[in-house]
Amino acid sequence: MRDPRTVRCTFYLESEIDPEKAAAILAGEQSSGTFLPVPGESARIRERHAAHVVEVRELGASRPSLPSRGNPEKVRAALVTVDFPMENIGTDIATLQTAIAGNLFELGELYACRLQELVLPEDFVAAHPGPAFGIEGTRKLLGDAQGVMVGTIIKPNVGLSEEEFRLVVRDLALASIDLIKDDELMTDPEYLPLERRVAVATEEIRAAEQVTGHPTMYAFNITGDLAGLRKRHDLVVEAGGRCVMLNIPIMGLPALALLRTFSEVPIHGHRAGLAASMRSKALGVDYRVWQQLARLAGADQLHASGLGSKFYEPDEEVAANIRSLLKPLGETATPLPVLSSGQNVTTPGPTFEAVGSTDLMMLAGGAVAAHPAGPAAGVRSLRQAWEAAVEGAPLEAVARQKAQNGDEALLLAVQKFGKGA
Amino acid sequence: MRDPRTVRCTFYLESEIDPEKAAAILAGEQSSGTFLPVPGESARIRERHAAHVVEVRELGASRPSLPSRGNPEKVRAALVTVDFPMENIGTDIATLQTAIAGNLFELGELYACRLQELVLPEDFVAAHPGPAFGIEGTRKLLGDAQGVMVGTIIKPNVGLSEEEFRLVVRDLALASIDLIKDDELMTDPEYLPLERRVAVATEEIRAAEQVTGHPTMYAFNITGDLAGLRKRHDLVVEAGGRCVMLNIPIMGLPALALLRTFSEVPIHGHRAGLAASMRSKALGVDYRVWQQLARLAGADQLHASGLGSKFYEPDEEVAANIRSLLKPLGETATPLPVLSSGQNVTTPGPTFEAVGSTDLMMLAGGAVAAHPAGPAAGVRSLRQAWEAAVEGAPLEAVARQKAQNGDEALLLAVQKFGKGA
């Protein structure tokens, strides 16, 4: 039984020494430990403030995954569960991170140190607001959008002049798309400042909505200096913008939490840079841990790669990460998983099979902008592919059927992006 | 010749495909790239905004270091130099990080991606203030302290009551120590709030200074929510505190830059969590890259492990990292390298040999608090060990000499912490 006043973490560790001892070193380093017994380290402190090793499950010998001062031939791998007293941490996210994902990664005795699982105390979760909008709030802002929402990224992602940018936005907004987003690299460059992007994009979206009747959300990337964060947010809101975007791992979870305190629109959470501390299986923090913190800090929409993407995670890992986003976390609103990279009409089938939900946003670049019949057909083809996936209908048959009825969007997309293409 | 308007990065990459092609994919992903040619990606954009692969030096075949969607037996390793146009980035640190340390770590074609070197354009460096105090400013606040400064961490690091805390600070301040710091885990817990720590520590330090005549700096850890950052800083300054501490990797470089805009005291930069994106040689960012950004953002004092420490980096790597901190960076003030973990009287010799500078702060825990003759002797022994190191005198001979002259501090320390101890 877990003490409800503790934070429970499961780590994958490798060590030359007994895994029990390695776990104790980690627990000591991250709570009341020091090398040498010093005056004042009383039994009271150890009792109330020491992290406790709850379980050590040895996994056998392996070669060391990470470099250290030593260079052993073999190390002992183990899954280790440690409980950290909430009293040390309080309810602060940065303090939590320091305890469960701080100095421990540096420990010389460890040849792997990976935070794989996190169970937070109810009191910790309850102390954070979570997403202000989440799935439901995003749908509402999109005119009660049903099913999977479709979005895209402005391409070319950097270098557009204001007039070029205007035409790209116009085309996409007229395509009745749900979301357009800045590339993560596009922040506030001199050649196309955020202020101009906001003015142009909101103007074009408003005009397009008069034609299509379909609301479009633009995720303006307000990543940048913290001193200007509020100003950039206000710029978006005052122009009638409906979403701001933040590169969370680079700005830090505290920056996300700060933005959450004043944001009047959903926060589109990009994960650029996260893989630096996530991709090695022997180091850093698992996505399913990180997403809990990003949710508590207030991300309404969260990137999670996509099935069939150009990114490293295999599809089963991507699917597990998406499912983790859809799991309840206390009383907080559920964030909208954002799927991106290499997404096209062939992706909805396997995605729905793996995830079993349409509470998703799918971002497609080429599949929208490079659709043979233009962006509107691109968006339509993706929505049709999602309908087929949910119905369990075979994609190509549906595409041919629709073409016979005069709508070639899906067929053209299948021909361009499909497996045999 | 590097175009002075570009950011030059050297990456270690592994790929199954030709390293030239892998480098081009990275450069494309991090500038004006997309999978499929899309309308509007003009020659002008490619010319002005594309990152350029400058050099590819193949290193031979190896087993893949990181997992990806594929599972090749062998990959080709290479050192790759890429120039990123400053026009894409401007002078914003978060945008720079997004470009050079963002999505690239996720690329499925890469089986290793490590940013090893960074050369920033002069204009970028000049746009940032750098440390407000640095080495010189820190020395000044310590009464023009000469040589290596000696500091320590409050131990036990968590769990002390206010009265216990008071006694620990009193002992250390009466030891004429240069710096006392909070542990990175100690932020603002209910059982010993920052406000009380600030009140107690500044009071004890003031009282001790009346006795010793030696100023002591306390690095109060103001890591926590960003909404309260200024308030916590002001608390320290208003009580007469002389230093604030930030867990930089967890708070984010933008948080450090924000703190720099208003901090009236030196910023003690802790690196808790940095190893998550630094320890694997196949992933993330090298310390010598990261430290440049932390300096531009304004860290006055920066942790860099220590020779002989309990952390993973071998001594030669620690020394190289320390030397990188002492190198000039534009016109900015030089930050004070902070050495910690396992530091005692045996450490100055090898450290001075490897680093050749006394512009350092050495933090010692046990070597101060657990010195057989008490903290004052602990501090004195460390200062004496540094004098011996700089003079090139053998430690044990100096210790015996001093003992003969009636000061046993160093001898006791050598006996307790020395090699044969």
C-alpha cells in the first residue's frame, strides 16, 4: 500500500553494486542523504523526510548503458520503486522535478537511470488547475467540432514574407480546417514578426469564416523571452486569436504553469527538445511521466508524435503515449492529444485501432498543402479517412465509392499517399 | 570561413543512410524543410533561411546508440557541422534552443544526435547581458575575497526545523565560510519556509560577521513557481541576502534570463536535471554548449561537478567543462565555476593542476561539517590546501608543518579525508 502522502516513482537502474544499495543511494541523494554522517541528521529527519525504497526487482546482467567514472564489463539492471515524502516537495512542480528528475541522473554509481512511472498523491494533483480548455474547450471554440479535429502547420515553416504568409493562411482557412499552427521554429523574427502574423492570420481567418461558416483556430507560437510572454499572449487575444503555442520543454514547465495563470485561450503544447531527455531508454524521463506534469501545469493540447511519423518512437509506443494523455488525472480536464509528422489518409485506420478514440487532433502538412486538388480537398480527405476508420470501412473502397459519387478528394489522397503510391 | 550571421553547430550523428543525407535531413528539419515539396518554398527562402551542412566527417561504423523505428545492425557515425542562419533565430535564446536542440533529437533516421559544439554569432552574444556579477562581483560582495572561495551546503539538506537550521547556519557562518547554500531540494516547504530561512540565515550571518569580520554569502534557493519568483527574490534582497539560487535546467533558461532582468544579487546556477539531456554521449547537448547559453542568460555562478566527485563525469571531462566556463564569451563577465560533490583537502591539488586557475568556488559538505575540529577548522583546512596547491607544495608536508606550528586543521583533514584514510 502506498502512503497517500508520497510520490511513487519507478526507475530503471543499472549499477555495478547491489541494486538494493544503488536504490538506497538514489533515495538518499534525492531526499535527506549525505555522504558522511553529519551532526543533526536525526532519526526524526530520516523518518519523516527520507525517500523509501519500496521494491527492487532485479532484471539480470547487461552491459552498462551510460558512461561513468568506472568502466565495468557488466552491470546489474533493476526496476526500483521509490516513495518520496510529499512533505519534502509540497505541491510545487519545479520542486517535484528536482526531487524525482534532478541530480539522480548524474550519480556515478548508476549506469542507467530512467524515470519510467510516476504516481502522484491526490493532494498534489488537486493543487494544480490542469488544462483550462482541454478537449471539450477546444471543441467548443471550433463550433462544437465532432470527431477527430484536423490541423496543419504553416509551410514553408520559416522564411515567408507577410504577403506569402497571408496567402498560405487564406488557402488553409478557406479549406475549413480546424487548426493552423506556427512551426515550432517560427517565433517572432524580424522578417515576419508575431504582431504581423497575428494581424494577418486573424484577418484571413475571419474572412474565410464568412465564406465557409467553419471556425478555424490558429496556434500562435509565443515561445520566447518570459518578460514578453504576457504581451505576446495579449496580442493574440486582443486580435481575436483563439490559441497560443508554447515549446514546453525549452520554456520549462514553470513557464507553462505561469502562462496558464493568465491565458484566455487554449495552450497548444509543443514538445520540441523533449527527446533530448527522453529518447535514451537508460536515461531521463518517460513521456508518460512527463505528460502528467505538463497536464498539471495546464497544457490544453499536447504533442505526442503520430503513428507512422518520421520520429523515432515505434507506433506501439506512440499509441501508448496517446492513451496516457486520455487517461483521467484527478479532476483535471483531459488534454487534446496532437498527432503530427507524416500524417495522411492512411494514418487514421491504424491510429483508431491502437487508440480507440476520436478525441484527437491530427496535424498534416503535405497531406493538406500538397493534396492534388488543393488544401480543401486535403482536409476533406482526412475527415473522410477518419470516418472510414471509425466505421471500420476499408479506406480504398470508401475512396472509390466517394469518387463515384463525385468527390475525388479521398481517392486522390489514397493514390498520392497510400501504401502503393 | 563562417558567415558571421550564422550559428555554427557540430553534431555527432549516427545513421543507416549516408551521413551527408542524414545531415541534410537534420538541417532541413531545423530550418526551411518539409517532407514534400510544397507551393511557396521558393529559391529565395531556401537561400536565405535554409541551414547549411558545412562539413561531414565520417567516423566509421558502429552499433546504433539510440532506439528508433528501424533496428539496423550497423550505422555510420559522423561529425557534422551545420550553419543556421541567424535570420531564422534572431537573438532569442528559446528560439535558438528550438533550432539547435529541438525536434532534431526525435528524427527517426538518426541513431545518435548530440550537439557537441556551438559557435554563436557576435551579434547574438552582444544582445545578451551575461552575468551581472560573475567572478569579480562575487569577490567584491565577499569583501574582495582572494583565491578560491570556499562554500558548503546546509546538511541535512531537508527536514531541519527552524531552530536546527539556525544552529547549522550559525556554526557555518562563524567558520568564516564564503558561501552557504541551500540544497537544490530545499525550496519553500511548509516545515521551513523560504521566508523563515531568509530571516534566520541573514540574522545569523550578520551576527557572525560581527565576530569574524568575514562576509558570508547565502545562496537561497528561489526555485519554484514563476509567478512568485520576483517575490522570493525580493524577500532575499530586502532581508539583506546576497545571493539567490536557481535550478536552471528545471526552471528553463528563459526563467534564468527573466531573473537576470531584476536580480539585485548574484544568481547561483544549479544544474540539477541537466544530466538527463547530457549524460548519454549519443544524445542531447554537451555541457560546453549549455554553459554558453546559461552565461548569456545571466548565471553568475555555475555548477560543474568537481574533480573526484560522486557524479559520472571523469575528472578530465569535469576539468574541460570548468575551463570552458573560464573562457571569454564576447564582452560578458566571466561566471564563477562552482565545484561540488566529494570535495575535500585532497581535491585542490589535482584541480589546480587541471584548471590552472583560482577563479573558482569549491563547495564541500562533509569536509566542512564533519571536520574533526569543527566547521571553522574545515574551512581553514580547505583554504590551506588551496594555498599548498597553488604553491605546488606537497599537501602532507604542509599539513605537518602547520601542525608543528600549532594549527592542526589541515593535518586532521588529511588524516580523515586523505587517500590512505
